[in-house]
Amino acid sequence: MPRLRKQLPAHLGAGELHYRGFTGAVDYEIQGDPATLRLGPLRLRGSFTATPEVAADAFRAGEADLKLEDGTGYRVMIVGHSTGSNVAYFEMRI
């Protein structure tokens, strides 16, 4: 019998992404509520939408800072991107 995983609510918004050599606006989607993150190994997954060049450069950088609409900032690890796509995938934790 397959284990069903609880579906986390999506947290959508427009924020600011910063990595070496770039600071700019992006749209993001986070699976779960970032306010529930606590110190430790648990992480939330998400994605952001920008131009294909920004998404590719962020993936190459590996890490970035993402400031959410409410002003809170998180360090994110960019874990995925497809060539030519305007979407990059990340994991965030405290």
C-alpha cells in the first residue's frame, strides 16, 4: 500500500533574489509556509520564475538569498534548472 504524503499549501508571491552579480525581482512558489521553518534539517522546496538567463546564472551560483513579500529573507540552495527554462528550483532551510 503506497504511503500518501500530506500535500503542503503553496505560498506564492513576488520577491527579490540576490546572488553574486545579480539582484532583482522574481516570482516564487514555496510548498509550505516559510514561517513554520525551524532550525534543523527540515527544509521546504520551491521554485522561482525569472528570465532564462537569470535562472541559469542562479543555478550556476548554487546559492542565493531570497527576500519574500513580507520582507523576511532566506538563504536558498538552487537544486535544479533546465536549459532555456525561466524556472529554477530551490530548497530553503534555516
